[in-house]
Amino acid sequence: MKQYSLAIHGGAGAISRKKMTEEKSCAYRAALSDALAEAENILLRGGTALEAVEKAVMNMEDSPLFNAGKGAVYTHEGKHEMDAAIMCGKTLDAGAVSLISTIRNPIVLAKTILERSEHIFLAGEGAMEFAKQENIAFEDAAWFNTEFRFNSLQKAKMKQKIELDHNEREDKYGTVGAVALDQYGNLAAATSTGGMTNKRFGRIGDSPLIGIGTYANNKTCAISCTGKGEDFIRAMVAYDISCLMEYKGFSLEAASRFVVQSKLPVKSGGLIAVDSKGNIVMPFNSEGMYRASVSNSKAKEVFIFQP
Ligand code: ASP
């Protein structure tokens, strides 16, 4: 069997070890394992990295546990504005969407843009119009509601601040992403998010920005980030890691450690990445990051905190 590697995340932030119950931990682990297994199946059956990362992210978008698709956080006005991106490391083709609502799986819309649009990034009304033309699945706004996220908004409003969806409170967790290397040697990355609780409408984070929250290039690596978007945008995280590898000869491990530990502010988040040889790294500088990985040479691992 040729090399394949796969990693996924379900958000990084202040996930308190003390407050993590056995029940919650089991629920996250099961959700991560399920998404990982579905995507691994695609790779095992000869599917592409692009198909695998789309499937993993779709799976987590459908889970109310994560801040993407169903379960996305609320804007200040009590609405959902979702962002997503996907990128193919072989062709450098990408599809990204921002400021969309009522699209069941934002990542499917992003992949459709990659495949069927002359553009890379569509936002707001234009993205929604494209989705209708392409028969992308919509849901009522109510389908995205979760009591838990609604309560988070009320608490955040009371505190009069914009919160990272999982920052400071253990009832907050997040954004989803996936990276993969397939049997044909191709890399892909995908990320999907509701952004930050109580965000101003029109705010766009790092997740849909190619080269920042999402990036894939067969020459180097595939990356999906999670954390405080504004910090990731300032540090140009994903492309910076790729550049350190391409122009400075850094290993994936060294490049991502440098960017996460030395360029990002402390406690801003983390990322998952895989290189063209199949090495996987999942560094973060926050308290925890929901994550899981598997490859043809390494059995499934699921983590929430530092091992
Ligand atoms: N990076 C996302 C954003 O800022 C949030 C997250 O990863 O939880 O929109």
C-alpha cells in the first residue's frame, strides 16, 4: 500500500482539563473518530486527498458539536455567517466562501467553486446566488441553531466582548479542518467555521483565506488552522510555514513549530499539517485542540490536550 496520511481538527482554544467531563470527552472523541474514519475510507478506496478532506469537514459540519455548519456560532445580531475554504496541492486550485448563511455544508460550496467557477473566492449574496445555480443544499436558518451557542452569545453580549468561540470558557469549541496526502502523492486542505461568537456582521476570519487559515501545495505541505483569526491573519500562518519549507529547507515539524511558538501570540490556537512525505504535525499554543490523525503506517490517534 502506498503512503497516505490524514489529520483533522475540531478547533483549538481554552479547553479546560478540569472541566472536561468523561461524557463530553467521549462525545468529541467519537465525533472526531467518525469523521476520520469516513475520510480514511475514501483514501483507502483510492479516492483523492481533495475528496477526503471535503468528506471529513462535511461530517463535522453536520455535527452540532463543532462551530461549523450546524452548531455554528452566532453573530452579534443572532445570525450565522459561515466561512470555508478548500485547496488542492497538485493544481493550486482553491475554492473559498465567506459571509454565507443557510448553506448546509459550506465546504461543498467551496469545493464547487474550486471545480466549477472561474473565481476562487465568493462572498455574501454572490456566493449564495452561485450556490442556488449549482443546486447546493440549503437548510432553514433554524436548522443551524443550537441552544448552547445561543447561550454563549447571550453570555458574550453580557461581557460586551467578541470571544473566540472556545476561548476562556470550556463550553466553546470549534472550527473544523482536515489535511490529507493521498496514494497518488497529492495534498489537500479544507477548513470550515462559523467564526467567533458575537462577531460583528461582515467580519471575516482566517479560515477561508488561502495562504492563511487554509493552504495546500504538493511542493511543501497542506495546512488547516484554528484559533483567533485576527492573529493568524497578521502572521500569514499557512503560507509562512510553506515558505519556510520551500525557500529555507525547513522540515514541516520545524517550520510549523517556529510559526506557532514564535510568530503567533501565546494562546492564539494551532493547526494541523501534512507534508508531501506523509509526516503529520498538530502543534498548538492554546490549552487544547480537538484533533485526530491516521496514516497507512500509524494507527488512529485522537487527542484533546497535550499528550
Ligand atoms: N479561526 C476562526 C476564526 O477566527 C475561529 C476558530 O478557529 O475557532 O474565524
